[in-house]
Amino acid sequence: MAAFLKPIATALSLTFAASALPVLAETPMIKTVDGVATYPEGYQGTPVRAADEDPFLSPSNSALILIDYQPPILAGVRNIDHEELINNTTGLIKTAVIYDIPIIFSHVAVGLGDYDPMIEELRELAPNAVFVDRTNVNAWEEPEFVAAVEATGRNKLIMGGLWTDVCLAYPAIEAELAGYDVYVPEDTVGSITQLSHENGMRRMIEAGVEPITWNVVPAELQRDHARTDKLKAVTRVFMEHLFKVDPDTTW
């Protein structure tokens, strides 16, 4: 009986192994000759990776969350130029809108009458964002906020907030503990001193949060220069907010 079953087991193992291999037949082979590659007509780049198999940020696995970008809280930021912070955050929001990833904005104590709401020029960039007004310093202790995050269905959270060591650090750490992958674009956040900012970043990193810069987000969401549907729009974001030149300038 064992001798009879052995060929069957071998055939099954080969079948399973073959099914586990990536399917490459649909990917045209591109060859570079003398430093230049040529592409089939209508080529749109390498296949998009499945959301649950992509280790990087993608339009299908990411959400953007911005916390407490309010005038009185921004006024306390001292470690980064306010104009630079707003520019970088603007580029980040525009990118999220281009790739249609879920966006959550949250501000604190507006309903209580204690603080002015989110900076209007940022809020206007994403009119369809989900908004959560809180009383808790730690957004993750507000059920409405957690429910909004869960409703995105995304496991990679791009999170920014003011201040780094308080209203950003608390929910970022909590999200990591809850099983999310959290990415903080460090040049879109700030705190009352450089030391407080650095302490906040260190605390988050020790909890598993990944520090990035805002330009990483459009680069990872776009990923391939041959994917043309969003390329023109995101190139304008790079030109205007990263290189700070006329976005109509050609490369």
C-alpha cells in the first residue's frame, strides 16, 4: 500500500508547489538593450501586488489619519517651521486624495468650545474625509475614532499629529498594539521643543511605528512610472510641494 500511495503523494506535492508559485505569464518580459528598454503598446507597468501581500504602502492597503492640526495647537510647535509643516502636510493630503485612500481627520475639544477646529486650508483639501471631534487627548480612547479606523478596512495607517509626543504618540502606539502597521511622516509633525519631538518619535519607534518622510507616500502609492492614470497628478504634487517649483515645468 505504501508503495502504491507514494507516487500519488509525490504528484500532489508537485501540484501544490506549482500552485504556490507566482503566475508570471501575464507579465511581459522587458529587456534593456544599450541602456534603454522598450515596452509593449499600452504597457502599464508591473502587476499590482495584492493588498495583503504588499510590504509597502499601496492604494489598496493604506489610510491617512491626521490628528489635531488646529491653530492653537500648531502655535505651540517650535521644532519645525510652520510654513514647511503646512506645505508638507498639504502634499500628503493631496496625495491621499489622488489615490483615493480613506482619510480621517480628528480635532479635539471643538464641541466643548475650547479650541478652534482643524486648519481650514488643510480641511478643504479632502472634503470627503471622515471627521471625528474628540474630548480625549488619546484619540484611541474615543470609540468613534477607533470605529472610523476599523471602518477603513486598511491595515497600514499613515498617521500625523500635533504634538508628536502627545496627541500623535498615544494613538499611534495604541494602533500598533492593536495590530496595525503605523507610518509617521516625521516632516509633517512637530512639538513644543526638539527634545519633546524626539522623545515622541523614539517612543513610537520602540512600539513598532515606522518613521518616514512625506515624499515616501506618493512614491510608494505610485510605485511604477508606467502606471499613467495618476502619474500626471502626483508629479504635480512632487513639483509643487517637494521641489517647490512651477508644477507645469517639465522634467
